[in-house]
Amino acid sequence: MKRAIRHDESVSGPGLVIRDHRRYPPRVHLIASSQVEMLAKQLPSEGGLRVASIEVDFDPFDFARTGAALVDRAVALSTPSGDRRVGLGSAWHASASGPDRFADLKRATEELQDASVALFVGYSFLDQIQSDGMWADYDAAEVLLPRISIDRVAGEGTLTVAIPPSEDPGPTLELLASMRQPEWRAVEDSGDHTIESHPPVSDWAGFVDDAVRAIRSEEFEKVVLARSVTVTSSQPVAILRVFRQLVGRYPQCFNFAWKSGGCVFMGASPELLGHVDDRRFRSNPLAGSAPRGEGEDDDELIGQRLVESSKDQEEHRLVVDDMRTRLTGLVADLEVPEHPDLKKMATVQHLSTVIEGTVAEGTGVLDVAAAVHPTPAVGGVPRKESVDYIAANEALDRGWYTGGVGWLTPRGDGEVAIALRCGLINGATTTLFAGAGIVADSDPGAEVLETRLKLRPLLDLIAAT
């Protein structure tokens, strides 16, 4: 069989390809053969689900660049604390839909014997996914144990291999042994782009007007309306390049990229739904937004106006009060500050409240999601009336947008961020999402501006030329 030769290669002898090392130095293995042997010794050749781990010292995102193209499922996460998690392939996977989806996933994860493994969790805004729509590769809620994962937590790296029942670990170990440090690449030309709003901005502003009238008629107190923007590029999006740039520009966010089939769901969320660690609980709801200023003085003035805005304070109060009510009985010693702080992101600043407490014995992050999702920060108040209004009036399929993405262990510890500032990438087409909380005093023009600010994190990268 003839082998194609790239422009940076030369050939010596039949079928032997030799790289020009004067221009391209040899790429070293990510994992030493001795480390692969250590994993092999920990893994029985037969049996049920088998898990083995070793310590490693390299960037998990290098691992993602090397192996993500080889599998149908891959996940990468980074947190404001600097932790990074990457998973490739699937050793175990559970999915659920319907009103009991979080309880169903909890029962499934508790059946895993190894309580120390880290699983990835993701779910949609609504409890059903359209099987024939743009989100067809994603489930309404799913938990994934990768076949190979690397975590760098608190500066320490761990590589974990999980082998499904009755499967020979040999091929997975051979794949690990073959992986090399990714090549350096020059900045790529991302091509040309067309950008289209769905619905048109003027139509969406009209929807805001309709929602304000419904609120003033006391149909509900608040509703979050979303819109989307489709970016069509002349060539496929460079997923890993864009994700690395996203992490670099927004290190204070929960950055995520979840590959499923031919699509990647990517974003940089500022909002923590819930963190559980040895029963200690923390959440950080955000509601009420304003742009960043042109300079320090302007920025402080805008922030002060946000703090003093009765409209934004009311929007934020609705979110915090609802969270307090839904967490009561689930989280003890609940600490809720009386007044919000300012949380400043790169393009926008928010009113922010950090809620803390202690979860009951046996309560984990999926229980928290079941209790509070969708929060008024992405749905509305009251919950049922606002979500029904969204389902009847919103001209887009949210899918996992305003759902959640994160990680957890079988015993329930974990961290989930609300899926915001995000988009679904399918080859050369990217659908970006953004929303705004609508209350009685909302102004359509201001809400349009807010969504434009929220679209910028990914739009600036996807549509860069």
C-alpha cells in the first residue's frame, strides 16, 4: 500500500517515511513505556470494570490535542482555580431523560465500585432532547467515565485508565504508548465567515416587549429569553485551538468542550450552579448585568450604577430567593449574604451572590441540580410558568445551552457550572447562544446589548480572521 507523503517529509527505502528533523525535531512520547507497564500491572486481563491510575507531569490539554480526534466522545474542562480535566473515549456511560433524569443518573453512578474515579456530567435545559434536531448527538442528561482521562488538580497530575467489563486492556494501553507530544503549529487562517441572527434582532426585541407585557399582566415575575447566532465558516473550526484561546482569555470562567459524535459543545461559563466537597456546598448565582467600562473610572461608574439599579437588584433578588427556598432542607447552615457583590468578567459585569452551607448525608451534586435547575438565572419565576412561556415562544432549540456541564464522583462530590457563553460547533457551522433576564422594567434595546456582550467570548474567536 502506498503512503501519502506530506511536504515536510522525505522517503528513504520502500515504505519508510523519515521526517526532516532539521525543521521538525522528533516528537517525544507523552507517556513513558515504564508508566504504561505500571498501568498494565494494575489492570487484570479479565473481569468487570477495571480502573488504574498513575501520576503524570504534563498538560492535560496536550493530551486532548493528541487524542481527541481518535474518539467519538471527549471532554475538556478548566476551572477558575486552575484545575484541568480531560477525558477520551467511553468506558462507561449512562443517560436519562424526563423529570427524574437526575435521580436516575445518581442511581446509575452509585453502582460504580470505584468511588475515586472522576466522571463527566452534562445535561440540557429541558428534560427532553429532540432526536432529529441539531442536538441529536447529545442526551437530555448523561454521565461519562472516559476510557482514558487526565486530571491536573491543585498542581498534581493523574492519568487514569478505565477498561470496560470483559474487554482486553491491551489496545487501550497500546494507544497510550503511541501518543506523542503534539506538534507546534503556526497560527492558522480561520477563513471567511457569514453571521446570521436567529431570530432577527428586531424580532427578538419584539419578543422582549411581549414578555414585559406578560410580566406586567402578572403571568409571571421574570423570564429569561435567549437568541442564537449562526456563524458559517469557509473551513471547519479548529476546535482545540479555539478552546485553548478561550481558556487563555477567560481563566476566571468554567471553560468546557464536550465532543459527542460530530459536534462539540463549547463555552466559558461565569456561573457555578453547585460545588460539593465532603458535604461542603457552594453556589454562585449571577443575575443583573452591565458592560465593562472603557477605563478604570468608567468601569467603576458602570459597576456602581449596576449595584444601584432597582431593576437589576430585583432580577437578582428573584434568583437568590428561589435558590434559598429550593436549597432549604437539602443544605444546612445555609449562608446567604444580604447584598450581592460585583463579579467582573472580560466583557460584562454581574451582580453576584455566593451561597454556602453543608449538604445532608448522602446528598451530592446531582441532588443539587435536581433541586435548583433551572434556576431563575436561566428560566424564570415562577419556574413552571416561565419555562412554559419559553417553550411556547422562544424561536430556538436550547439543547444543552442553559443546562449544565461539570464533573462528579460516584459518592456525589463534584462541580457543575451552568452552560453559558457557549455554542455548538458542527464542522464549519457554529450556533452561539445568549440570553437575558426579562422583568417588568426591562428595555428591549438594553437586553439586545446584553446578549451581544454575552455572545462575544466565542464569537470573537470563531469569527476571527
